[in-house]
Amino acid sequence: MTLYKKKNKFKKIKTMERKDVYKSIDTEREYQKKETNDPNRVDMIEDFDMAHTLLCIDRFLKNAKENWYKDSPENNYENVMPYLRNICGVSVKMGEKYGMPERK
């Protein structure tokens, strides 16, 4: 009897240094800030409170999960990571507004 190994269908994952990940999150915050000042973007509000943030994170997470399980046997890292960057961006915004406690 011959046993066959199942082929790994995962795409090669591009890794980044932490400083580069933080830089990407900074670009997200800058984008959000710019879009907040655009009068055509009524979905981008300056006075974002915690309730709106949690709803926004929930929506981004739902989109990420939908893209993860979308029509492909491969994991869709490239389609999911932008939503995680969005989540990080709005989380940083809340840290700017309310302060972020350090991990002890």
C-alpha cells in the first residue's frame, strides 16, 4: 500500500520586520486621517467613539473571515491582511484618543 502525502496548498507567506509592520499601520492611520477630511466620505467621521470603533472592527473582521474562506483551497493571506491593517489603524486611533495601557 502506498501512502501519498497531501500537497501543501499554502501560498508562500511574505514576512516583515516589526518596524515595517508598524510603518504599514502608520500609513493606514495617515490614510484614515486624510479620508476623514474628505467631504465625500461620509462614512469617515472624526469624532469616532468606542462603540463605533467596536462596530467598525467587527465589520473589518467579518470581511477578513469572508476573504479567508473565499472560493480558494489556498489561504488568502493577501486578501485578509488589508483588513487586519484596518483593524490596527482604528485601534491606534482609539489609543490616540483614550490612551493605550502598556502590557505589564
